Amino acid sequence: MLALRLTRTAHLAVHLRRLLVALASAGTGFLLLCALGHALSHPDAPGASALRLAWCAAPLAAAVYLAVAVARTDPGTRPRSGLSAIGLGPGRLMAVSATTTALSAALGSVAALLAFLYLRGSLTGRPPSDRVAADALAVGQSLPAPAVLTLLVLVPALASAAVAHTLRPRDPRPTTATAPRGYGRFGAYGWGKARETFGAYGRFGARVAVTAGSRAAADAAGSRAAGAARQGAGGALQTQASASHPSPSADGTTQTLDAAPPAPADTPQTPDTAPDTPTEPTPRPHNTTALPWGIAVLTAGLTVETYTGNATGAPTPGTAPSAGVLIGWALTALGLALAGPGLTHLCGRLLQAARPGALRLLAGRVLMEESHRIGRPLGVVAAVAAAAYVTATVYDGDGPAFGPLGTLGAVLVAGCTVATLLTAAVEARHARADTTGALLRLGAPPATLRAAAAVRAAALLALFGPLVLVVAVLAALPLDS
């Protein structure tokens, strides 16, 4: 009930984003039902039906990815102070967000079922005249209810599970006095320093305060060590003095006290109270640490595509590419998604190179700060653009492999990835709203902020544009031969 109330009282932009999730779920569910219809119409060709079902994984992944992005930007399920007192802690808000996502996706699945039944003539009694559509819709055959229910529940279940995994409550990171450095992935030495927030480097007196604090801590530690040494030396001298002078006993005789041997000079003395050393949180892994993994996966995907294309040749019009090409494209898309944050961070650093001005410095720092939010959607959009170039090169003048269903799948994947990128941009804009407000209060003109946004867009286009072209040409080369 709480999820329904939050859904009903949300803003118009939130409703539009949830409507996009419902449309993506409807299109994906319709493609899954068409794959089931093809399997029922062609029982003698299970391989072709399985390949159609495997190609539905691309729109399914795009729909789930869009659902996660929409759930992250939902203001109704964002943790706020004071909600835990009324039973709305992070775990409850995560459950509400997962339930809202499941409701939106379930609405799309119901719409897909109604559209499928309408097109096959189960609701109107008029069968379709197109033979290709009749084969995909299994006209004249009864639909197995368990299979239909399984396919329709697939999108809501995966979307809600992905949202619950992404928004799950996380324990605070352990704090350590010193962060050890070691060899990381692919020989990278250490994780580097902790990630700074936007504007932390240029804040007046930040570095001076850190240096003065470090020196004061070092001086205090040295004073404590010298005091401990003097205290230990004084105690040893006092013990030796008391040992050399006998003390009288109660009966008038003298006794010699056994003095404890002095501690060796190399034995560290442990003070009673440890010094108050400030603890720093464990630094987050840098965005560039996943860049080598992304390049490796991208190279593996292009290798699989080249090997499969040379073995099977270019696909004939009207047929789908082989399963090897599908695996290669999946690895290529995964590699670009992994390399996206690192490339975005690198783009921000390049913008600040060679004595930057205020505009380039602002644009570069924003890109570095937002690389973990918009980098991965940018990589996915780059992968989709490369796949579109490959499709246009291989099937020039002949149309897509699956006809209308292939066009629907391509529109779904492209639309979901672009919508995910726009949603991530909205999330990043909301995250830096305080910084933008502070700049405006300090007197920064709005035209400068708009110019910085244009510089960021141009820099990303200049970096990802040639990359998409190179990946697309390498992927289309074995299929076009």
C-alpha cells in the first residue's frame, strides 16, 4: 500500500520515467511471446527458436538497466533523516522501490499479453493476414499457460531483483589508521588517494590545513615519544638509586631491595593511553582501475566476433547472426560498459591539462566527479551505436534480420540505453545541485555553467565518437567479408 501511495503522489517526471519502464517491459514481453510463438509454429526447428529467444536477452538487459536507473532517481524512495523513527529505514525504502519497479514492469507485461492476443486474433476472432506474423504469433494453436506466465514474469522479477541489489543497505566502510598500499589489478600500485569531492582541491586553505595538521600530529607524536623515554629513564635511575641505598626494616635491620633490570634500549615502551590518531575511511576504488578490465573484455569480444565471422561468413538476408556473433557483441558491450567510467575520468583529466582556465577546470572537475554515474551508461550507448553501424553495414538495403520484430528489438535497445543515459544525467545534476547553487551565490554567471556543460558534451563526443567508429569497423570487418 505504501508503494501505491508513493506512486500515486509522485511528480509528473517520475510518472514519465516509470511509464518508460512499463513500455520497455511491454516490448520485451512481446518479443519473448513471439519467440514462444515461433517455437510452437516450428517444432521441427528448435535451434532457430532458441536463437530467437537468445537474441531477446539484449532488450531484456536494456529494460532491466533502465529500471535500475529510474529507481535510483526516484525521490519518493530516497533515504532522508527522520524516516527510520517511523519504520522507513533504508531496508524498507529499498523494498518499496523494488515493489514500485515490479508494479511498473508488471503493467507492461500485461500490456504485452493483451497486444499479443489481439494480434493473433484471440480477442477479435480475426486471424492476421501476414504469414510471417502468423508464424511468430502461433495462430490457431493453444498457448501453454505456464510458459506464457514464466515469460511475462521474467522482466518484473529481474527488474525488482536488480533494484533490490543496487539499493540494498550497505554497512559503513571499515576505518583504518593507515591505508596500506600494495600491488593492485594488472600491476597498478595501490588504489591511490581517497576520491575527493568537487571543489575540494581548490578550496582556500585546504592543503595548508592538511599540511599543518600533519605536522602538528607528527610533533605531538614526537613529544609523546620523548616524554615516554624521559619517564622510562627517570624510573630506571630512581630504581637504581633505591637499590643502592638499603631501606631499614621494622626491627632495625637493613634490607636490600632487588631492583628490576632496566629495559633494553631497543624495546619499545607502551604508553598507558594510545595517542588520538584520526582515522580515515578506506578509499574507494578509482574509476580507472576497471579500465584495463574493460579493454581486455572488449578485445575478447572483438576476437570472438572475428573468429566467428571468418568461420561462418556473413549472414544471409532474412537470417539472424549466429550465437558466436551474439556472444562477441555481448562481450564488446560489456567491455565498453566497464571502460566507460575510466574513459570519462580520463576525459576530465585531459580537459584540465595544459594550464586550464576557469571554464575548462570547472568542466573537467565535473566530469571527474560524475564519471562513476554517467560513465557506464555512456559505454553502453557507445556499444549500441557500434552495433547499429554494424547492422547498417551488413544489412544495407535488405532490412534487419527479423523484419518487424528485429526493428522492434533494435528500437527497444536504443531507446532504453538513451533513456538510461538521460536518467543518469538527471541524477548527476541533482547530485551537484548544492555545488551549482554555491557557485551562483558566489557570483558565477549562468552562462558560464551552460558553457561548461557544452564543453563537457563536446569533450565526451570527441573521445567516444572515434572509439565507437573504430570498434564498429573492427566488428563489421569479418561479417562484411
